[in-house]
Amino acid sequence: MRLRHGFPGFGLRLFCGRLLVALFCLVPTMAVWAQAYPAKAIRFIVPYPPGGGTDIVARMIAPRMAQGLGQTVLIDNKPGASTVLGTDLLAKSAPDGYTIGLYTTFDPVFFPKLPFDAFKDFEPITQLVALPFVLVARPSLNVKTVGELVALAKANPGKLNFASIGNGTPHQIAMEWLKSMAGIDMTHIPYKGVAPAVADLVAGQVDVMFTGTSSAAPHVKAGKLVALAVSSAKRQASFPATPTVAESGYPEFDFITWYGLAAPAGTPRDIVARINQEVAAALNQAETKEKLLGMGVISSPTSPAEFAAFVRSEGQKLNNIIKTSGVKPE
């Protein structure tokens, strides 16, 4: 008893020592837990049918992600309802890092009753790619610049038409915005996809359209279409001699379509950061960049925070374009 009384803190020190030993023993275990993700295959939802440009981009990135993550990344095509079906599936998936998906902006004018909140139900991971458009016309229209197109449209109100790949698509919105800026009236002709729209434009059945640079390039090179302007703020490598719409008299015009990667809201931030790291590594590979450019697509990886800010900015921009142009669902 005297010995114990002589060292009143001995018991406490012994307890603390054992606690420290226990904590040190836990460190390797905690490290294993942190490194455990991913412990199984990851589902990558693509809300588009197989074979399209967006699907090709996803399938290009997936194996590179898999290599970095050490697990299989399985593409799951869930097309339907203008991508709403697959996006809703993503929103309602478990937020555990094992379901991710392609994501783009939804405008409430065209999608007033979405089954999910386009901002609150997703965890932004990264922007993937940017897709600038090029404004092309049939040669027989005899216009070579945006200015000449606008002059012709003003001289013939309502008589010119433009193609798109469907109502509410970026292809239509881009033209509606230009129409609003230029004060012209043109008739919208919606198609079910890029191929039939471009085919009819080449055949002279429609007058003009905004379309992806890769779908327009071979026809422009062959002299079957005339490139009037690109939609982005800067000129494109695939159309170096073609001015931007902004350069053509409409300085505020800057329009691209884009796709990003998102997870269900609530997915742990460390997992989001890990996926972001691997996707960025995949997109920054020289081979990947080259292949994407060949498709008319620009590799555009961002941080999760940057992508979240971009999504909100693009959503507001799209909303303003819709309101300014006065376009309505058909």
C-alpha cells in the first residue's frame, strides 16, 4: 500500500500507456480501411444508348480509371427520356462510391417535373469534356459568314430554317440564342439525332444548324457544307480559319455543351477526391487528349469544387438564354 501511495500517478500512467499502444496498433487497421476503396467493381451509368459520341467518351475513360483504381469500371447504358431516366437512377443510387454517372445541366423550362433535384441530389466529381459547336450552312444558301446569314434571314423573315437533334437540345438552344441576339426569325426543324439532321443539311433539305465539330468537319472539307462560325469563345484547332460567333459581331456569345461525372449526393468526400484524381489522370494522358480531339471533344478535368461552381454557373446561363430567347417546349 505504501508503494502505491508513494506513486499516486502510476495507475493512470499505466492506463495511458496501454491506450497509446492500442491506438498505435489501430493505425495500420485504419490505414487499411482508408485504402479499402474500391473493394469491388464500380458502376458507371451512361444515360445515352451505346455507340454514340458520349458513350464512346465514357468507354474511353473507364478502362483508364479501372487501371488507376484497381477495380473494374462497368459501363451501364440507361438511355431514355432525354437522359432523365439514367440520371434519376444515379440520383437514387447508394452514396457509397460504387455508382457514378455522366451528368449535364437540365433546364426547368424543358424539364419542369424532374424526379430529382438537378443540384442537390448529386455530388459533383469533375467536368469531363467540352464540346464546341460549329455553325454550318448548305452551300446553295450562298452565305459564308454569320453576317450574311443574318442579312438573308432579315430579308426573308420566317422563311429560313435550322435543324437540331431535338427540342430542348443544346443544338437548338445555341441557335435560339443567336436568333435572339441577331433579331431574326427562323423555323426550327427537330430531328432524332445528329446523323439524319446533318444528312438533310448536306442534301439541302434544311438551311443551317449548329452541330459538333467532328460531325461537320468531313462535310466542310468535302465542300458539302460551309462553316460560318464556331460557338466557343476561342477558335478551334479543327477549324482554325473559322471565326467565332463572338468575332462575327456577337461578343457575348459563348456556347459549348459539356459532360461531367457525378455521384449520388452524400458520397464521402475522400472517395469523390479519389475518383477525381484517377479521372483527371486518365483525361490528361496525351493519347486520351489526342483521341478526344479527333472526335471534336476537348478534355476538361476540374476539381470537385470547380465543377460544382461550373454546374451552377452553366445552369444560370442556360436559364438566362431560355428566358432571353423566349423558346418554349414544343
